Amino acid sequence: MPIRVTVWNEYLHEKENETVRSIYPDGIHRTIADGLAEDGELTLSTATLEEPEHGLTQEKLDATDVLVWWGHKAHGRVEDAIVERVAQRVHEGMGLLVLHSGHFSKIFKRLMGTPCSLRWREAGERERLWVINPSHPITQGIDKAIELPNSEMYGEPFLVPEPLETVFVSWFEGGEVFRSGLTYQRGAGRIFYFEPGHETYPIYHDPNIRRVLHNAVHWAYNPAKPWREVAEAPNVPIDQAREKIEKKGGSLHKAGEAGYR
């Protein structure tokens, strides 16, 4: 069965800036989706900020195995209810790829629980993404490093939790370094943050970047049935305990009463 991938993008820069439009005439989301479509094992769709419910209805998310997220200038316009909806699906097992300035998106902050802040500079400088773990599924088909002639600098400190794995570390022409490829697990869902992708450079046309995204989609995919009750905290009555036990001490709840944790 094909992996169902939804590529989400604000789709604002492309409509407002001629430089961005010349590089991504149909939108960053369409370029990313077209690159992933080269893999016959994926089914691609897109969603954008200005669609109803930002294109992320419950039905759409239920039909998504991996969500790819690109955002930059309109993080605050994403409705909190949609953020919670996406977070719930990640906890249930949907994979999430967060790209470039998506580090400051509501959904990434929500799942990381930290400011996700960093240093940055837009100078079009050279970036070298070093492969930290050449045996990792996300780095397959990539040489020792990816060279990007022009990129936006992101620099440490990057205020995110310690990752499960650091897959890439970037060096920039101005001297800064950055942990540019990080993996996380939240509930049943796998998350990959990948730094390169500034909209004024043709980064998502680069074959190596496309290969990383392809690998990351397959890595993030969870074939298991969604864990729908992941956020529930049900009470287990005494008479349903695996071993026979007797109640000791007082209780805040009456028998059969819905409790809280």
C-alpha cells in the first residue's frame, strides 16, 4: 500500500515575491511533492494556509501517513485547534517532517516544548551538511556531505530537546555550525527536523535534498494502526486488575465515576 504524504506550505512568499516565484512558480509545496512523486511508493497531496482549516481537516489528516511542514512568515496565523489536531495525529503515529523555518512553527514548538530559537543570517553563503551517521536510513544515497552554494545561515544555540539522533550537522561559510538534521519520537509518531530550504534559493530542486526528504518520509512512516486512545487516561477498576487485589485507604472517586489524572 502506498505511503500517503501531505505536503503543507503557507504558500505566501511565492505569491508576493518575484524571486521566490521564479524559483517555485507553483509553490514550494508543489516542488517538494513533485520530487517525492518520483518514488512510486508514495501518494502525494498538498495543503496550504489559506484553505479552509488550512487544508488540514480531520479527514485529511486521518488519510495522511506522513505530513511535511514548511512555514515561515505566518506561524501565528495557524489556528491553535488545527495545531492540536496535528499533534494528536503525530501522537497516534503519523510521521512529521518539519522543514527550515518550520522550527518556529506552532506545531514544532508544541511537540518540542521548548522555544526552538536559533541564530540566523541571510547572506546566501555556502552550507555544507555533514553526514553524522552514514548507516542511518535518512542518509542513504548521500555522500559524506551535501554542498549547497547558497543558503540562509542557521546557527547554534538551537533551543530544542536533545534528539534521539543527530543525522546532519551543518557548517556555514561565515563560520557557524548547526545541528541541521534531528530525529524525535512523540507518542507513536516519528519527527524529523531538516534545516535547509530557504525560499530564495533553489534548495528543493537539489537532488541530494530530494533524496533526504524521500528517505525521511520512509523513515517516519509508521505502518501500525493509529493509536487513537493515545491521549486518554482511563481508570482501571479494582475488579479488572490482572491480579486479585483489595482496596486500601481512601479514594477521591466513587465507583464508576469518571476520574482525572
